[in-house]
Amino acid sequence: MKKAWQDAPQEKLVERVWLVGVSLPKSPIARDQEHIDELGQLATTAGAIVAGKSIQGRTRIDGATFIGAGKAQELKEECKRLDVNLVIFDSDLSPAQARNLEKILGVNVIDRTELILDIFARHAKSQQAKTQVELAQLEYTLPRLRKLWDHLSRQQGGIGTRGPGETQLEVDRRRIRERISRLKKQLKTFERRRDTLRKSRNGIPVVALVGYTNTGKSTLMNSLTGAGTLAENRLFATLDTLTRKVETASRAQILVVDTVGFIRKLPHHLIESFKATLSDIENSDLCLHIVDVSHPGFTEQMEVADKTLQMIRGDDQDICYVFNKIDELDDETLDGLRIRYPSALFISAAKKLGLDELLHAVENKLFGTNLQVEVKVASIDGRAIAAVKRLLRETSSRLEDGHCVFKGVIELRLMEQLENLSGVHVRCIL
Ligand SMILES: Nc1nc2c(ncn2[C@@H]2O[C@H](COP(=O)(O)OP(=O)(O)OP(=O)(O)O)[C@@H](O)[C@H]2O)c(=O)[nH]1
Ligand SMILES: [Mg+2]
């Protein structure tokens, strides 16, 4: 929430905010309530105190002030009474609406997009995430800057007059464009580095943890790998992807990637600039869609995440639904869900429930009940070679530095026997 910080840069100002939602005909009231609660969570994540909130029923949106001039006046009184210094709208406001509202309310006004951009900016840690967020912010600002100055230059009027505002605007716009192209170049170098990393994964399959924000992706990552990733009860705790290796019970190796969470109305500039980070999802062999099944709005969250995933991966995605936080549910609810979603997996990442079943299902999805392996044996070790040939459905073999290297398929249940043969080195491939 930059604007308020700009007003008082020296003080550490805790913003007192008022949240505004609008309920249009046909939108269920429970859902409107969830949406404004989520906006409250976002505001708290950004460090603000929620002083109050309102959901206003309207038949249509007011072009000038979004909520209508009368309602805006009422809101002004409320803001004064509760010492509110920032009003946040759940919907996107046009630059003119935001300006008109600020004039009436006498406090700063921002919308959901600006709030999300602000949180991303605060949470970005790596150079890549910082660059990605700055790019999204500037792309968001650019058209708004034009509209703002258009308005001022009209006020100055006069055909052919090039007022100081307009000149300044051009300078500002040019600077922003230059900065945008510099940031894009920088992101390209990050992408190249990522490509190199990707090539070095050596055929080990990649599983991406995806889903709505705060569903427990990082907690699951930690439980599976002991990665020590930041997991917190706040939105957008993770902005950088993190990859860790996991070994399954049958010793197959997989790479697990923790990713940035999705949210309703995720600003499209953010999706655009986070493309490189999100390409980990695009290039994964399997997505585990983590759902917080204890959340009252989990079905809507699932839909939002599914749609965002479709944008990133297209329709041919291999997705497995993982319902997390089952420790919060009573048995009856859990049974109901198991019937309603028969192919989902049920876990508690925090309490480490259902993780073995999860890994087993992942293995099955990735390898079927067979594993593809590469086996290396000293070429003089006739006994080991014979044993390998007995266990493995061989597809190719070659000689390499005094070793026989076999490629082939093995049933999961036989994997342990193969690995226990002395003098035999086994590697899983996809
Ligand atoms: N009760 C319960 N809480 C859980 C479980 N798994 C995660 N949580 C909590 O849910 C909150 C969010 O967890 P994270 O792992 O940070 O969620 P995330 O999906 O990585 O969130 P973002 O990075 O913000 O997208 C934390 O407070 C966790 O402790 C679970 O199995 N049961
Ligand atoms: Mg996370």
C-alpha cells in the first residue's frame, strides 16, 4: 500500500483500513462474505489493521464512484469516525473511479490488484522475484499514468498547448518503458539459467506442488523433504520456487517443486511476469493440486487454481488432487468428501497423515507399476549380470569403461531385489 507510505515516509505507519465489497444480484451472500474475508486476510498480510468492512448490494456498478455518491458520503463519515486512512476495494477500480473516491473520502483508495502487487513486492526475496514484481507493478502503472495526465492536460486546455504536465508525462512514460525493457532483459538471463538447471535434472521426474495460496504446499514440501521452506499462515508466503529431491519407498527419485500460490483475480501482469517461475509447472511431469479442504470456500478455490493452471499448462495436464488439512475435519465430513471425490488423495501435511499413500500414488502416476531404470555392472561380474538380466526387461545394453550398462523396465515390487545385488548400480529414468 505504497500511497500511504509515501505520505509519511519517515514514520512506521500502521494503516487502518476499511474494506469494500459489492454484491451484485445473483451472487450468493456467503460467497460475497468469503471474498471480503479473503480481502481482509490480504490486508493483514500487507501489515494493515482492518477497522471495518462493508458489502454493498447494487444492481449495477456506478461508473463514477463504483458504489454511488450517496454511499461514498456515508463511507466518508465511517472512515472519519474510525480513523481509517486507507480504503480497499475488492474489485478493480478504473483510475477515474479511484480518483473520484479519494476526493470524496479524503483518504487513499486502492483496489485488490494494487494490494496483491504490494504484498508480492514485500515478499519478494530473490533477485528474480523482485524483478518479476517490479515489472508487473510498472506495467500496471503505465496506462494509469497516461490517464492521470490526460486528465490534467485537458484541464489546461487549448489546442496545440503542450502543458508542463504533458511534457512530464512523456518523460515519465519513457523512463518507465526503458525500465520495463531493462527488467525484461534481466528476466531473460534468469530464464536461461533456469533452462540450464532444467537440463541438469538427469531424467529424474518432476512433481510440482500447485494450488490456491495458503493451502499447505510449503508445509507438504517440508514434510516430504525436510526442506525447511517458509510455511506460514499468511497469503503468498512463497514467491520463489524451490526444488528438492525425494526418494520413495521403492527408492525411485523424484524432484518436488514448491510454487507460488494462486488467488482469485490474480493480476494478469503478475502471471505474465512470473511466467519463468511458473514454467516449472509447465515443464513438470505431474502436478499435485493441493486443496485446503478445511476452508469453507475450497470448491471455488479449486476452480480458480484449475483455471490458472489451464492458462499455464494447457489442457493436457496430468493433475492429481490432494486434499490437505484433513486433521481439521470430523469423520463424517471426511467420509462425505471421499465419496464425492473418489480419485482425490487425503492428507494432512502438518500432521504427516497419508504421505506414504501420496508418494505411492505419485510413483504409480509417474512410472505406472513399472520403473524404467539404467543399471551398471562390472563387465567381468558374470553372476551379477545374470541376476540383473533375470529381474530386468532389458531394452538396450552397451559397454562403457569396463562396465555393462543396461536400460530396461522393472516391476516396482522387484526393485528392492535389484538394488540389493552387490556390485550393481541402479538409476531410475523416466
Ligand atoms: N491444520 C492444518 N494446517 C496446515 C496443514 N498443512 C498446512 N497447514 C497450515 O496452513 C498454513 C499455510 O501453509 P503453507 O504451507 O505456508 O501454505 P502454502 O500453500 O505454501 O501458501 P503460499 O506459499 O502462501 O501459497 C500454515 O499455517 C500451515 O501450518 C495441515 O495439514 N493441517
Ligand atoms: Mg508456500
